[in-house]
Amino acid sequence: MTMLFLAAATFALPTVLFCADLMDEYDAEEKHRVTLQVSRWCSLYILSAYVAFLLFQLYTHVDVFKGEEDDSDEKASLSPIWAGFLLFLVTCFVAASSEWLV
């Protein structure tokens, strides 16, 4: 099972459960309560899977995360102020796009 499939399944499961014919016998408040509970359990499941995947990567691929000492002569291409400004600008753009789409 890949992480992408796991993420897609955990995001889709509460929606599918909410729209299922099985939930028609419950009133609206009960449907929302059950859907919220399933959504929370899915988020805990995907969080634990992500942490396990991260720990696995860090312990089995140590050589990938070690930096080489020969590259210490390279200078940063962006100053911290310029990088912070670009981060702020892109965040504002994403927020505006999100508001426009919704």
C-alpha cells in the first residue's frame, strides 16, 4: 500500500461514509458526529503512518541525509530576508487563490 493511496483513502472515507445509504437511518446530528469521529480516526492513522515512514527513512537511509563536506564553499543564493519575503508573497497568493476558488 503506498502512502498516496493511504492518503486518498483516508480523505475519501469520511465523505463516502456520510453519503452512504447506511447512514440514512440516523438524524443529521448523529451523521455529523459519526463522520467526525471517523475523520479523526483516519487523521490519527495517517499521522502514525507518516511518522513510521519518516522514522524508517531516517534509520535506513542515513547516507542520503548526511551532507558532503566538499560542498561547504557554496554560498546561499537567497538571503534570509529575500527568502522570507518570497515565502510571504507566495503564501498571500495561495490564500487569495483559495478564496477565489471557494
